Amino acid sequence: MIQKKHITLLFAIIAGITFVLHMMPVISDFGRYTEKYDAKKYEDSYNKSQYVIPQSKHYISDEMLLSHAGYAYVHGLSPILINSDHPPLGKYIIGWITVISGNNRVSSLVFGFTAYLLVSLIIYRLTTSWNAVLLGVVFLSTDTVFKDQLYYAPILDIIQISFLLAYVLFLLLFLQTSKKIHLVFMALSAGAMAGIKLFFPVIVLLAVTAVYLAALDLFGNRKHLKSDTVHLSFVSVFSGLVYMLSYVVLFIQGGTVRTFLGVQKWIFLFWKNNAIDTAAVWGNIVPFVLFNKWKVWWGTEPYISYEHWSIFWPIYFVIGMSIASVLLITAAHKIFFSKKHELSSKLPDSFRLFLSMWIVVALMYLLFIPISPRYLMILYFPMYVLIAVSIHKRFPDYV
């Protein structure tokens, strides 16, 4: 009979192999992460680029733009002067890591390893199983978008997903321990996540948390509806203050709250006015994920193929969405049709419900926007946790 320790060894070998393969582009071209950042070169490229000269043929990538903006920010430039269509915190992080390390790409490695750590911690807190943790490492290591973001660095999405995972971890810790300090870290994580790219996903995240806690209080065994309302209100307000603090240089240089609100209005109008027609891209994530048919909004081809698409995309998607759907339908049945009208009192079970809610809502969000491969991380990373924890629950003697 196969013993659990043999399965652990097998999982460890597979996780080690997939992790090394995942890091191979980084290992094989490690000089990219050690070369000294040339601030003058990036500044000159920016000044000749499409961001300064609209008709310029000197195109620069998002990585170059973020590198230059972050470096300029930490040297005192107001965050509303370069790449102001995104909040500044992610670029401050890139800039400070560039100054400390001397290289602008290191930030993606830092947050890539952070994502590995956070996924592992969440899975372990839910299962206390190293086999389940190793499964999570395997899932992450076969994520081609994740690999892509480590190589084409720096980028904001890998930083954003790390703060999303941090929020999930601290929510779990709060539910397990009831320690108020975890609420502070939840707020810091949510505020930081909002300050990386856009604040709307964080509003959605807080709404999902509110519905989840209300469900536990009304139909589970928490029975802390009043205190949970107060706690989540604190998290929401404090996260908003954290978001505002990402603009601290703007305030130091004479900006007011009115200036700050004006910037937020400008960000909203910028994305609204530059948004692609929703009808033209609605639901594109499904054929993209399942069949590598990426409906783009540029060029003449209606669909293109993404070179880093993987057969693992549809496999994880179908498994993850199936688990999430079953859990949500089961919870709805317990609430509305069973005699007890009660949800499971076991935290690992109920927390899988939270993950399922986020996955479904994140998918709904991605259905309505022009999809880019890196956007998928906010869907897939929580999905990896859900799949690993669910496999452990189904096969506890082996996983």
C-alpha cells in the first residue's frame, strides 16, 4: 500500500522540477536581474516615446514606462506627472527596489517569491498538510502567465496579486484567531492592492468579504454580525486612508484633498473614455482560456493566439470553476432549502466558500473588460488554493 510519506516525496520531486522549469527563463538570463539600472537611458527613451510625442515611432513597453516612472517618483517627481492613469504605489515599490538593488527587474522576483510564500501559507493554514502545499507550488509553477511576468519585468500585476493573497491570508488568520491586528493587516493589504493598479477590484473584494461574513453570521456559527460590520467598516475606511497615503508626495508638494479627488476623477474618466466597447469584448476570457482564441482590439485579425497559452489553462479553469460552482450551489441549497438553514461550521469548508465567491465574481469582472493574459492572475492564483485544499479534503489520507 502506498504510504503518505511516499506521496510526499513524489510531490516534492514534481514540485522541485516544475519550480526549476518555471524559473529557467530567469536562471538562463540572470544578467537581466543584475545589470545596473541606467536612469538616463530610460529617461531619454521615455522622452522620445509615444507617451510624450503622440505620433512617435519610438515605442516603449510597459516595463520601461513603469521602471522610469518608479525611479522618477522616488526621486521626488509628483506621481501625477508620469503614468498618472494608475495609482502610484506599485511604481513607488518598483522605484525603491530599483534604488536598493540597483536593478529595475528585481521587484518582480521579490513579489514572485512572495506569491509562492503566500499561497503556501494559505494552503497550510487551511490544511496543515505539506502535500497540499506542494500541490499549490506545482500549480503555480505550471502557470505560464506567472512565468511570463517574472521575465518581462517589472510589471504591476505580480505586485497586485501578492497584496490580494496577503489580504486573503490575513482574513483567514482573523477568522482563526479573532485577533484585531489581522484586521489592520487586511486593511493595509487592501489599501496597497488598490494603490497598485485600480481601486475597483478592491471594492469588489470588500463586497465579497461583506457577503461572506454576513452569510457566516446569519447562517453559520459565527453570530457576530454587528461586530463583523464594525470590523469590515474599519478595514474599508483604513484601506481608503492607505490608498490616499500612496499620494503622500502630492500632499507634501502642496496638493489638497480636493486635488487628490480630482486625480481620482481624472483616472475614472481616463479609463471610461478609453474603454473598449464592452459588446466587442464581452466574454472573451472564455475562448481565450479554453481554446487560445484571444480577441484583441488592435490590428486586423479578429483573434490571435497567445504564445504562452498552456493546456493547463483550461484544465485548471474547468476544475476550479466546477469546484467553486458546486460549493456555491451547495451553500445556497443549505440556506434556502434545507431544514436547518445552516452553513458548515468548519472554517476550512467555509473559507473554500469565500474563495469560490471571489473566483466567480472575479470571472464576472473579467468577462466585461478587454482581457490581457496578466489579468488572469487574480482569477487563477486563488483558484490554485481552492483546488489544492479541495483535493486535500477529498483525499486526506494521501494529500
